[in-house]
Amino acid sequence: MSARFPVVRPRRLRRTPALRRLVAETRVRPEDLILPMFVKEGIGEPNPVSSMPGVVQHTRDSLRAAAKEAAEAGVGGLMLFGIPEFKDERGSAADDPGGIVQQALRDLTTDLGDDIVLMADLCLDEYTSHGHCGLLTPTGEVDNDATLERYAAIAVAQAAAGVQVVGPSGMMDGQVGAIRAALDRAGYTDVAILAYAVKYASAFYGPFREAAEGAPRFGDRTGYQQDPANVRESLREVELDIAEGADMVMVKPGLAYLDVVAKVAEQVRVPVSAYQVSGEYAMVEAAAERGWVDRERAILETLTAFRRAGAGQILTYWATEAARMLR
Ligand code: PBG
């Protein structure tokens, strides 16, 4: 064998940090990140979420402070989830002008204006006494079309409170079209829709159900969320949502579905977001607590993987911390 072999040496470009930075194909920027936040009505102190170390259910005041920190760190957007004091069958608090998310949206609009994009999750599971994402029929099925009217009312209430982007996450058929029509009718033509277009029925939402207090009281969500076995179905969901007026589409969960992110990003011309969900967060935090993975490296590696797969925006509970690391 010749002494000059091999001629091609990929390691040449990996030799120094500067070389590696120069040839990096993917970058994560603070403004790519969206921070999901929980705000709960009627509590005096922020309430830690035990299965998500570092995440809390905010009071209105603590939400304002944390939102300001996120904006200062350069985070691109906030996604609000509300937990009402009282729940009922219809989730009445969701579209109450005095409801917790509407109050929080007004607070944050006052504090932050256009400095950060204000988004709100649009669903009913946190608001209904039964914990399902829609209204129920007398036999306990989720009633798709009756639910659409509720979603339309929530969208208008959030828009009136200052939301810039609504994020419908309930996986009802026709939800994007119904919300678009309602927003337009009410004069909110500039409010955008980030559709949770692809949402699998996933075990990785486990910790979220504690954080948002939205676990179904009976049954599960497999009748409306997608089967993890499918990917062509996801492309169909995305096409439908774009046809109905989605401005951006999301794939959720993230890490176990990066193939789906990649396929969707190839197929569509709207921004594609991915949601690094509560269970993904909890897995890394739990392993890091035991010293089994390097926490910061694992966080940045997963975020990079989302971008490499084709996600433009990443919803992550680490958004503020990661934004600081990336600066
Ligand atoms: C439903 C909703 C869920 C999540 C976001 N929106 C839970 C579910 O569908 O059961 C999960 C987010 C996460 O796990 O971080 N409103």
C-alpha cells in the first residue's frame, strides 16, 4: 500500500473548531426557537411540574417575567397553554374574554409588543372536565363538527386578546378551515395559523398531561390523533391543512418522527415547525440528572437534529436556556 493513501481525508475539515464551524451545514439560532409556556388561573405561586424539572405552571406575573427573559435571550416565539380554575363539559373558559390565556395575551402584548411572536395553543383538553380535545356526543365520542364551532370561538377570543399566531392542536377534521373562516369574518385576517398538522397519538406527551392538567378522564386520543405507523397519512394531513389556509405546519412529537419532518419539509412550501415534546424533554433531563448523558450537549444535539431534518422552527421547553447557549 502506498504511503500516500488515502488521498481523500474527510478528517481534514474536522481538525479545529474554526474549520468545523466553517463547514457546518446546519445552524440553530435563538430566533428559530419557540418556548411553550403554561399559565394557570388562580394560583399564588408558580407551581413546578415534577415530571419536567425546570418547567412550571406560571402565575400571570411569573409568566410575564419568564416571557421577558425569553425575549431578551432572543427566542423567536412563545406558545401559551392555559389551565383554567374551572372546567366544564364544553370547555367554556377557553373562549371567555376573561379566560386565563386571554388575560395572559393582553399582559404579554403590553409588555413585549412585537418583540417576540405571541402564539397560543388552540384546543379544549385543558378546559374540558372530561379532558378530551373536543365536545362529546351523548355516547362519549368526540363530536368533530360541533367541536369546530368551539375552536372558531376560541380563535376569535385569542385574536381579540392579541394573539399573532394560533396553534390548533386538536386534530379535528376541517379545523384549520373553520378557524380561518371565523378569524376572517371577525376581521382578524392578519392572525396566522400554525397548524399542528401532523400529530401522533404518542406516549411522549406523558409529562405534558401533568403540566397542562389535560389527561383524558376516560379512553385515549387514538380516535383523533395519528397512528405512529403511518407517514403517507401525515403528508395528506399537511396538504389538507395548507389547502384550508394553514400558514405554517407542525410535526409532533419530534425526535422519534424526524423522518416525517424531513418528508414534510421536502413536500411543502410553508414553514415547517417541529415540537420537541414533554417526554423528550423529560428523558434528557432524567438521564442527565443521573449523569448518564451530558445535558447541554444532548440539548444542542437534538436541536441540531431537528434543523438538519428540515425543521425551520423548533418548539422546545429549553428555548430560553438554549438561546443563551447559542449566543
Ligand atoms: C393538546 C396538546 C398536547 C400537547 C400539546 N398540545 C397533549 C395531547 O395531545 O395529549 C403535548 C405537548 C407535549 O407533550 O409537550 N392540547
